[in-house]
Amino acid sequence: MDPEQYYTSITPQAKRKDLAQFFTPPEIAEFMVKWVLDVRPRTILDPAAGTGIFVRKVSDIKQAGGKAPSVLAVDVDPDILKVAKESLESCPNVQYKVADFLKCRLQEPFDAVVCNPPYYKHHFVEDKKQLVGQFNRRYGSSLTRMTSVYCLFLIKAVNLLAAGGRGAFIIPSEFMNADYGVAVKSYLLEHRLLDAILVLDYESRAFSDALTTSCILLISKGPSKPRGAQVKLFRARGTRDFADLCARILNGTAVPLRSLDAGSLDPDLKWHNYFYTARPRNHPDLLPALESLARCSRGIATGSNEYFTLSELERRQGGLSEDEVRACVTKSAQAGELVFTARDFERLRTGNKKCYLLYPGGELTPAMRRYLARGERLAVHEKFLTRNRHPWYRPEQRSPADIWVTVFYRGRPRFVLNEARILNLTTFHGIYLRPSFSSLREILFAYLNSSLCAEFIRPQRREYGDGLLKLEPRDVERILLPEFARMSGPDLDAVRDAVALLREGRLDTGRFLESIDPVFERFGTGLSGEHSPA
């Protein structure tokens, strides 16, 4: 039994999840260690050592003509570091330090760093605002409080690299498309740290128990690294492809997907554009984005869906009137088709599905007071969102969106026409047309579900493991649109007719998509394969 299996067998899953303990696969660890060992380091830092797989690989790989480097293994969890130490008893050149890497002081620079930092969501970290502020002052960065912890590990670790040193980091590729990642990318580019990025294709996961797509950053800190140094971009599409690619990267024969001057990498651009994207035959910078005619907002966050959403039976049993609740889609499965009508809501209501959102008015009725008292007995008012809301039971104010879009999806996102004009929770984002563009509601809805739009969505999406994809509201607002004003009257009529047939149930989803795709393709913003953004 290897140390990772042993630690997993003796440690509750809840603890491993809380500490974001996901183990690096041996083949990935070996590649990363070989990369940094190529400069014959005397000192190596592993700031999130875990069970010590990087340290074991350093020990296993014999360096020709030199003594083994000394290694400092740091981890916040004494239990996991104990397992690492027991598995490395024959390695006297390893020191162990139980500490929070982000807060501890390490004096000397290191010739190499290898790291699989913990993947925490930003809001799970105490004193996050103060910590980010300290980083920005110390390192001259411009990180935001939304920055994920793995990026903080990256920024601190590269600052502990000695001149001529190398680093290898396996981190979620999320930062390449996230808004908080702009500052991280800017920092890496400004300090000329990036040698290469190897993306592990989103259809496979590096970590079997972590829902995230990974990338490996290969870093070097050259004392006279030229400003025009090339950054090589690689993409591995599976286990066999990864092994072959790593071997070729190490021996210098790998042909990158792209090799770009660091100065041409745009930190404001979603970097997945450089790995996966398609290009309109017309210049994309001349096309409008969705934000030019609509805005997108996340759905209503209740803080406790179980309490704040009710079925028709629960509403009646609580004595609540229809004025004290609002019709609301609470799960994506409730709107499984592309058009959601009043008939669909009625099916939810009569089927006793949770389709109402608690909506207390200004003056509380006795029935509402009883329901709220029950919530306080259940400590609903002490949950994270509710305790920061005044009063705790007042929901976020929203109007019904024109179109809903699924937050998480596989394949293509689903854009739903909200014909019933009801509210939505966070299972959907809501798209709200500006009043002057309300006549385009059906046209926009059809376009968003088209194959053409699917290609424009691809550069905006966030990629997770096993093909799971995500759109944030700003991602939706950045989707490129045709210039609808240039579409012919017959084309507009054809789209509206198809939407009418879909609404009436006389056209299924497949035939609807088949009927609208040619209309938008004829418009002339077709696609022409992968490219490197200008």
C-alpha cells in the first residue's frame, strides 16, 4: 500500500475535503520533478508536501554526477506530514515543517520548487482580505480578494525561487479564464516567469476525487531572461498522450500547440482561447457582445433552499397566501425544455414540487410570523447568507428574467425562454434584455441555442473535470452576437415561426435547432477552426 492509499484509509473524507488534500498522480509528479532537477538544484521546496510524493520522486531519480539536493517539505497538517516522514525514513536530506505556507517565514531562496497547492474556494479562508493585502504589498501584485488560494501559493513560491531556479506547479486551469486570474497572469508575464503551460484536457481529470481540470506551469527564474522569451503551450488529450508529450518536453523535441512571445499573451483574455477556440470569418472585434443589448445576473441565492422554497401543499399547510410567495424555478430539471410556459409551472404546482419562493411583505401576517419563527428554531437565520441579510428572511429582489441559462452543463448550455415570467434560483443565470431591445427576445433566444453561438461560447466557459462546464454571468455577457439589424426580414420571420412552433409543442428541440442553424450560418459569421488570438 503506497502512502497515499494508507493516508486515505486512515483519514475521514471530510477532513481530506476540508484541507483540499488531493494527491498528485505518480506520472505527473515524476515529470514535474524531472523538469526541476534538470538545473541540478541544491535545495528544493515543496510548500504543500502532503504524503510526500514529490520528495519520494526526488529520492528515486538519480542525478548523474551530483549529490542529492536537500528538500524542505512544508504542510499545515501534522498527520499527513507524519505519513510523509514515515515513508521517507531513508532520506536524511529532507526537513519537515508543520506550518501554513502562506503565513510562515522562510528565509533562504530555493533552487527549485515543486508544488500541488490546495484548491480552496476563496470564501473558505479566514482573514482572506488581510492576507491578499499583505501579498500585494510584499510582492507588488494586484490580486483581488476573490483569488483562489492555489494562486497565492504560486505567487509566494515563485518569490522564493533563486535566480536560475525552476518551478513546476500543478494547479486548476480555472485561473486562466477566471476574472481573478487576470492579476495572476499579469504577474507571471511581468516577471517573465512562464516557460510553458501544459493543459490536461478537460475531458479527463488529473485527480480522480477532485472536480477540476488541471494544468502544469513550468517556471524558470532566469537572471537575464529576455523580454521576448517564448511561452510554449501544450495540451495533452489523454494518459498516453500525456506520457509521450512529457518525454518529448524533457528531451527538447516536443512541438507545442503554440509558441508565443510573452509580450503577445494578453492577461485580460481568457487563456483557454489559446488552447481551444474557433474564429469567425468576419473579424470578431467588429461583432457586438451580448452585453450590448442585455445584462446577465445569477439567480436568487436563498441561503437555505429547503426552508425558503415551498410546494403548494407546504404553502397551504403553513397558511401562507399566494401574495406571500413567488412562483420560482428551484431546480434546473424543472425547466427541462427550451421554453417554460405557464402550463409548465402549473404542472409543477399541481405535482407538489417546490416551485414557490418565500416572499414576506412589509407587514407580516400571523401565518408568516409563525413560519419565520419556525425558521429561527431551525437556526436558518444563523446560516452564512441569512446572518448577513437584514432582515434575515428578506429574499434578494429580482424581476423575472427573459431567458434563463444553465450554470453548469455538459456539451452545450441550455437557454430557456421564460414564457411563464417567473423567478429563478441559482441553478440558472437570468438574461434581461434592455427595454429598447425587447423585440429581439425570441431572436436572441434562438441564436443562443444555435450551433454558431456554441462556438462563440467555447472561449468564455470555465472547464472542470469529466466534461463539466460552467458559465458565469460575465461570461454570458461576453458572448459574441451577429448584428441582428443586418438579418433579412424573411430570416427573422423564419426564426420567430420556429420559436412559435416550439412553444406550441409542434416542433421538438432537435427539429427546432435544425431549423434555426442554417439561418444563422447564412448570416455569414461561420467558423474556421482553431487559431491563435490576435
